[in-house]
Amino acid sequence: MFDELDREVFAAGEQIFKEGDAGDCAYLIEKGAVEVIVAEQGAERVIRLMGKGEMFGEVALIDHQPRTATVRAVDKAVLIPIRRRLVEGLMEKGDPILSHLLLVILERFRNNHGSDPVTVASTTDTPDISSRRKALKGEATQKLSLAHEIMRALAHDEFELYYQPICDLTDGRTAGFEALLRWHHPADGVMLPKDFLWLAEQTGLIRDLGLWALERACRDWPTLRRQTSSEFPFVSVNLSPNQLTSESLVDDFKTIIARHNMPATELKLELTETVIVEHPEIALQILNRLIELGSGLALDDFGTGHSGLAHLQRYPISTLKIDRAFIERMLGSAQSMEIVRSSIGLAHSLGMNVVAEGVETEAVREKLLELGCDFGQGWHFGMPAALADFGLVRAEI
Ligand code: C2E
Ligand code: CA
Ligand code: CA
């Protein structure tokens, strides 16, 4: 099982690591023995002897804390280092809540072995560190329970998509819709993405949630489509950075749209530049494969990142969505106005169309039209609404 991993050999008496070192791996003892030592009032005390098959150093590996003891080889020791990189890779492939589970187990373990320096930091921890640990524990437990709830909510169909119209600025006609997630939480009522997406993203649950959203948007599309007289209507679905690094994304995508007979040309995918900046080559490959199927790509929240449009030129982006922050401030800030104006100009020169996000008033709509912007999305045109409420909520101008 460990054949493909490296070995490290230590001579008798050689130090493997010392208390306070930054640790990024655990060690499995393949041969030999090691002793675990702590410093007490200036003197060393051996507190444990460990041999073949035993593991040490795992705590620092899991929670990034410094080494809590010194470990030395007693006789020649052959050790298999298990590095953080490897564990993270394994955790990514495994159950998405595994890393949180590990953290919680670790904290319980720390509490039960409060005085064991092999597994916990020294008992001379400052109050600051120990209160940070307590806070961490609370946080990890909360995260774990929220992650469980998200999984349960998926199984119990508690999520819903709301749709918000994206309108032609010239005549206010609905050109398409953006699908936005809502969670009907049994105790807390309707929850917004900001309350749970961050954790779904961190744990990888967003992959399932993202596919669920795609599936639901395709399922709803025949009904939603009837709400607009546009010649080329579309529904936009948000793609998270985590989804874009999933190897199966393109195949999952194909399977879902085929299952619902969804015309790929009527589906748009929205993504932010984060993923492009973090994984430029993977993103290029996957995005090219997605648009080969006929779907369009929209760059979301434009202006909030750091890369600038010129940098993103080689990506097959057809729509630029200017972030709400600039649109909101535009009428009162010459700088925001300039950012909006130049983004529209640049996008057009690259053959992209432009959506302004967060259009809340008629004055903003007029200004955007004057600046040559193509589409608007925001409360002025309609709030996001459940499919069932749609006709009631949407207010076309
Ligand atoms: P976003 O993609 O930028 O979506 C637009 C957000 O702006 C939505 O917030 C929408 O309700 C809000 N909004 C629209 N018009 C106005 C307006 O005129 N004024 C103001 N103040 N706000 C407006 P929401 O629905 O809370 O979604 C927040 C974010 O969560 C989205 O931002 C998107 O990044 C993410 N999200 C939502 N659904 C999904 C999903 O299915 N998958 C993924 N990966 N992310 C999603
Ligand atoms: Ca979006
Ligand atoms: Ca946006």
C-alpha cells in the first residue's frame, strides 16, 4: 500500500524534528524505533518510545500547528513521510466533508488528551492560543453540521432556483434569466447563497450543488422560456471555481443537458475570473470543451478581480457582466463611470456583449444605454423569483 511513497532513513540518535518546528508531514515507522522527547525545566524527558507500524507527527499535518515535541531515532529508523500535499489530494478525491470530520475528531482527541505533548501543543500554551483553539473547535463543529445539513438538504430537495430577468436596455424586453440558488431551510427559512455557498465551495459540496442547479435549470427551462418573447432566450447558470477543476464536469454537463433535451445554445455559464487566474490552463481546456457544445460563457462580477480584460482575451468569453459595485456608484462617482464606460468599450472591441448588474433605477438604465451597454439585470427590471411566482414578481418596463 505504501510502496510508491518515499522513505527517509535516520541514523541512531539523529533528530527527526524538534519541538516548535513547522510540520507538514506525519511519519509512519517502517523499521527501527523513535523516542518522543519533551523539554521540562531545561531538561529533556523521554515520554514515549514508538516502533514499527506506529505513526507520529500527524497533528501538525492536519491542523498546521507547530511540532509539540522533539522526536529522535533510537536505532536506525526507516520512515515513510506522509505529506500534507498527499493528504489534501486524497481528501479532495474522497468524501467532501472528510477534512472537516478529521478536524473535529482531532479537536475531541486534543480535549481528551489535554496533557499529552505528542498530540497537543505544550501545556504552557498562552491563554491566547488556547482560546483560539476553542474558537477553532466551535467553528469546525459548526462547519461540519452545516456541511451535513447541505447534504441532507440536497437529498430532501430543499434547494430551489430563483430566476432573475436580464433585459435589453433599449426596450426592457427580457433577453434571458440568471438562475440563483435559494435554500428553504426547515428552521431558518429562505437562506441566501452567502449563508452557505462558501462552505459548499470549501468542502467540494458545490460540485453536487452546482450539478443540481444545472439539472434544475434545464428542467425548468421549457416553462421559463415561455416568459419571454425573445428570439434567442437563454438561462445563465453560475459555475463555481471548484466545479471547474472537476475532471468530470464536461461529461456531467453533457449528460444533464441531453437528459432534458436542453438546447446547449440556450444555456449560458457564468464564472468569475478567480478560476481562470488560479488554473489558467485547465480553465482554458474545459471552457473550450464547453463552448464546443454550443453554450455561451459570461464573465461574472467584472471589475472586482485583478486580471483585466486584455489578460482574459484568449478565453472564449461572449458576455461581460459588470459588477454591481460600479453600477451602483456610477452616477455619483466619475471614477466608477469611467470604469463602466471603458469596460463596455473594451468588451465590444473584443466582440463581447455587456450586461450591467444591479440596475436599480431608471436613471441608471438611461445612462447605461447612453454608454452603449447592451443588457441590464437588477431590481429595476425584476427581483429573482421562484418559477411559480414569476408572472407576479417580474416587472417589465
Ligand atoms: P451573482 O452571480 O453576482 O448574482 C447576482 C446577485 O445580485 C444575486 O444575489 C442577486 O439577487 C443580486 N441582485 C440582483 N439584482 C440586484 C439589484 O438590483 N440590487 C442588489 N443589491 N442586488 C441585486 P444572490 O441571489 O444572493 O446570489 C449571490 C451570489 O451567489 C451570486 O452572485 C453568485 O455568485 C452566487 N450564486 C447564486 N446561485 C449560485 C449557483 O447556483 N451556483 C454558484 N456557484 N453560485 C451561485
Ligand atoms: Ca452570476
Ligand atoms: Ca455577478
